[in-house]
Amino acid sequence: MLKPNVLRKKKDFSTLYSKGKSVGDKYVVLFYRKNGLTYNRVAFLASKKVGNSVFRNRARRLMKESFRELEKEFRIGYDLIIIGRNTINGIKCQEVIKSLKSAANRGKLLESGK
């Protein structure tokens, strides 16, 4: 059974890249757009610029864990793509959490009280 909160379709990615907004930070880039649903859909990407498969998988794991920590603070009803920059190599999870929180704050994606 597929999880509903994961972006999968090429059309969704293309729409998000073309019509969505983006915010960059030291370790991550965040693309976002309203989706009209009652939940967020998320995708985590790391290009070959990040490194070989070991580094790319670690980058994705760090981004997933960071999002999981901050998930309750995010506003509902958005499509999100979180892309790891090549500076993410060798970084601790807390730094990635700070970076993601900073990017989400600038994109006004976090609830107002946080």
C-alpha cells in the first residue's frame, strides 16, 4: 500500500518546480506549493552532486529525520520537495534541522506560534 503523503507523480514534480516557490539555506533547498489537501505531500532528493550513493542516501535520511522532527510545526496542505545541497556531507542531524527550520520560516510554512 502506498503512503498518501509522498509525492510520486512526474506531473506533481513538474508543477511544483514551475509554479511553486523555493527557499534555499546552507544545507537544503525547499520547494513548496499549496495542494488543496488536508495533509502535506513530501519528497526528498539528493542529486549526484552530493556524492556517490552512500552520501546521497545519508543526505536523504538526514532530511527525512529533520522533517519528521519538524513535521508538527509545518502548516497543512502543501506539496514540499526538500533537496539536499552538496554541503550536507559530514553534517550532524541537528544542523540539518536548523537549516530546514530556517528555510521553512522564510517560506512562512511554519505555524505562527513556533
